Amino acid sequence: MKQFYLLFLLTIPYLGGAQNDSLVLQFDEYLGYVKKYHPVAKQAQLTVSMGQANLMKARGGFDPKIEVDYEKKEFSGSEYWDRLNATFKIPTYFGIELKGGMEQAEGSFVNPDETFPDDGLYSAGVSMSLARGFWINERMATLKRAKLFREQSKADQDLLVNQILYDASLAYFNWLRAFNEAQIFRNFLENAETRFQGVKSSALAGDVAIIDTVEAKIAVQNRALSLEQAKVALMKRSLELSNFLWIEDVPVELQPSIVPDTNVETAVDETLEIMGKPLDSFTLENHPKLRSLDFKVKGLLVDKRLKANKLLPKIDLEYNFLTATPELLNSLNRQDYKAGVNFYFPLFLRKERGDLKLAKFKLQDAQFERDNASVEIQNKVTALYRELDSYIAQNQLIADIVIDYGTLLSAEERKFSFGESSLFLINSRESKLIDAQLKQTEVQNKFLGTKAKLFRSLAINPENL
């Protein structure tokens, strides 16, 4: 019922009420819904299913097979022939195929070599490839590649889920920034209106000049204009966040009554599972992107081995015991048999050698891609850790600056109450404080965005969401 309750709150317009009655959309709850219901997250789950289906398809190359060939011809009252050839085959992994069969033929015009006992001729034997196709063949290579693709799809799923959660996190942080900026202008608009009413009362009492009310009114108008612009930005960020909100395959729209968690910094590390991961503990061994590239390299290595195997001659051997009484095991003997050998070898091997070179080039290209990705990830993660250290210091500095500007504004307002200052100085101090608070929200946004970038660079697929 919880998801339907949230669906109701997200989609039903807010019917009045104060800001205190708003519902806070927690960061971890938000990402949990993104991971569970967003179409891209569900699409990521399909990659594993596709890997499983591909593996099932590859294993189908080793399924036992029944083949039946029957034909009959009658013309002008004569039976030319009536033939039946049934075979049961069991392919095995190493290019060996077990076979059993039965042949029957009768008629006026059957070939002499098709003269069989009345109940048919039964056979049991084996066929195999020597040289080409023994250690590796198309069926073996397809199965190996399918197994590697299944494991690669699991790593790719982690990458896809990580990417959608990263995009959703940035949308939440941008929404939080727009919300904080709107709150800043809303608070200062209230201050400006209170100040305007005070100046207006003082002017009517003759304590200050009438012209001061004009300056106070201009300050109110500027704050109102900034608030309207902030509301537009908040509306845009809310719609961007709504792109990630789906409940039970239904897209939902964020309503004004839903607000972000302004203390999200305490929950980001735990939600994104980057808490307690210092730089010296970071390793590349289990990184999903590198694991995906490793499986890609292994798949191309299988392809190269298959192409190299095709340089060998093709020698197919077949041997079958023959009997007319299959119910008697001792009827199978070496005197009654059917055997054959097939040899094939192109003289110049230009096609095979060309395929092998292409396979080697593709393998080298994938290895270069893997090596480059390893260096890029290592350097990017190192840079992000150092950037986070810098933002910690920046957050402390801008917090101190905001406090100092607030102190200056309070002092200026106190001096104004004693008649020792002017509205111009108060507005100037207030503008500096507004700029500092906006800068504080910007630094916070960059700090949270850098944490999200670290989350993406580590390619984490949170297990607790």
C-alpha cells in the first residue's frame, strides 16, 4: 500500500495548507522507487534475461535430434520404392556425435545397396572430427561465448542501473538547490516587506523622509521578482525530477506539496553506499565496466581460437555397427559395420588466414580499450576524492562567510534603528548576504554532484535500495 499512498500524494494537487504541512520526499526513498519502477532500471534487468536466453540457445546446439526421412513412389500399378531412414543423434561437447539409426527399403527399383532385412537394418555408431573441430568448433565456441555474455550482461546491468541512479541523483540535487534558492528569496521578501511597513509607518510619523519608502518598496519589488524567477526554476527542476518517478508503470508528477530533504548530506553517503570508502581502499578488480570488458576480451579470445583452429585440415570419421536384431546385444560385431572418412583442406587458406588476422585485431582493440578504461577510472576516482576534500573546505568557508555577512546585516539594521545608517547600506548588506547564501547552495550542489560522480565512477549498484 505504501507505493499507492505515495502515488496519491505525488499526483493529487495540493489543496492549500502551510509549508509546514508539506511531505518530505527522502533521498533514499526516492532512489528506491527509481531503481524499482523506472523503465530504464527495468530495461537493465532485461540484459540478464537476454544473457540467459542466449545461453539457452547455445545449449540447444547439443540437444539430441531425431531425423526421419521417408519417401514412396508408385506408378502404373508398380511400387518403385518405399524407403524409411530414421536416425537419432546425440551431439557431445568435444565434437563427437553418438548415432543410432534404422533403414528400410523395398520396391521394384531400389538400389542394390539398399537391400535390407525385412525388419530393417539397425546401426549404432559414432562420428567425430579430427584436427579441425576437435578441440574447438562452432558449437563449443557458441556455448563459451554465451556463458561469457551472460556474465557480461550482469556487469552491464550494474552499469545501467548505476547510470540511471546517477542521473536521478543529479535531478534530486538540482531540485534541492532550486528549492533552497526559492526559500532564500521567500525569506528575504518577508524581511523586505516587514522593513517596508516599518519605514512607511516611520515616514507617516515624520521620523524619516518619504523618499525612504520608495527605496524600501524597490527592495520589496526586487525580492519579489527574484522569488518569481526562483519559482520558475523550481518548477522546471520539479518536472525534471518527475521524469524519474514511476509507480507500477505509471509516470507521476511531483506536486508543490512535496519538498526535498534539506538535510540530505547526512543520507547521501549511506544511500549511494560510498560511506567509509577511502581512496586507499579503492580497487579496480570488481569494477563492473572492467569486468564487462574482461568478458568481452575472453569472448574475442574464444573467437580467435576458433579461427586459428580452422587453419587445420578437416578430417571427419564415422563408424557404425550394423545389425538386423538390435534386441540382441551380442549381435553387434566388428564384421558388420559401415565406416567412412571425409578429408577437406583448402590449398591457400586465404579466407581462414584473413579471418584469423581480423580476430586478432579485434582482440587487440578490446585489450587496448580495457587498459585505457582502467587508467581512466583510476585517475577519475583519484581526482574525485581530492575534489571532495576541497569541497569540504569550501563548504566550511562559505558557511563562515554567510555567518559574517549575517552579522554585518544585523549590525547595520541595529544602527538604522538608532538613525545612524540608511536603507541603501542595509540593502547593500542584504544583497551581499543573499549572494553568499546563493553561493552556499551552489557549493552544496557541486559537493553533492561530486559525490554522485564518485558513485558513478565506482559503478556501484546499491543493494539496500
